[in-house]
Amino acid sequence: MLRADCAPYQDTHVAVSIGLSNCSWEKWNFPDRIEVAHVWDGQSHENEKLAITAAETMILTGPAKPGAIYQDAVKAAGLAVSERMPHALITFPYLSNWRLDKIVADRTNIWILQVTPIFEQEMRFIQRNGFAKFEELLSYDVMDLYRMGRASHVR
């Protein structure tokens, strides 16, 4: 796991998996590779555990696509926000000033996927209405996702 402080913004941290891209997803008919990133605000460094939990889940269950939800992953990672936001959502990185979503290395695509804690009601909304509808809700405030004290985007 690689962690950087004050990245991609002054008061945030980012943790990115290193080595998940060594996993082959060919048995799932997915020729590309994946690494996982999580961005958060605040002083705690425990949040990097969420990227580890997401990476371990992918190793066990196969590659995730944007819109995938890992139920209780935030709880499994033992994060302080798990009572409020117990689940994890996989997306393409929503970091407008940090345009790292794909790397090509040795003619292989390595996709960087973002993992973000979400509320129970957000998970239910996605399950009922689809990930695209949830993305529409985020369209005006997508940068809010890294804030661990944020309110739910679903009422």
C-alpha cells in the first residue's frame, strides 16, 4: 500500500494498492489489471485499510466494475466511520484534479478504481435505481465523497 498525505488536495490523504495488478482476471474474461485507491480527509491514517479490504475482496471474488458495492466492507476494515457508512462503493476516480484512472504498462491497461464509504440508504438507492442514477445525484457534489463527515446524498 502506498499512502500520500496532502494528496490529491491539501487536507486529504490517498492510499493506493500496489501489487493488485499482478492478479490475473483472465478466468473472469477480463484481460486488464486493477489497482484500488481511497481518498479521505481528516487526521486518521486508518482509512488506508479500506483500500486493502477492497483489494482483498477482489482477489477472492474477481475484478470489480464501477458501481459494485462491497457490503459491510467499511465495517470489515474497522474504520471509525463504519457506523455511519458501513458499505464501500467502487467507482472510477472522481478526483477532477487528479486524473489518474488508467496506466498502460507493457501494453497492459491498469485501471485505478476508487473505493468510497457509503451510507446504507445510498446502497439501497443504487440497488433500486442503478449506479447511473446515483452518479446523477453526485454530479453537482461529487468532490464531497472524500469527506468522512459528509451527509448522505440520498434522503
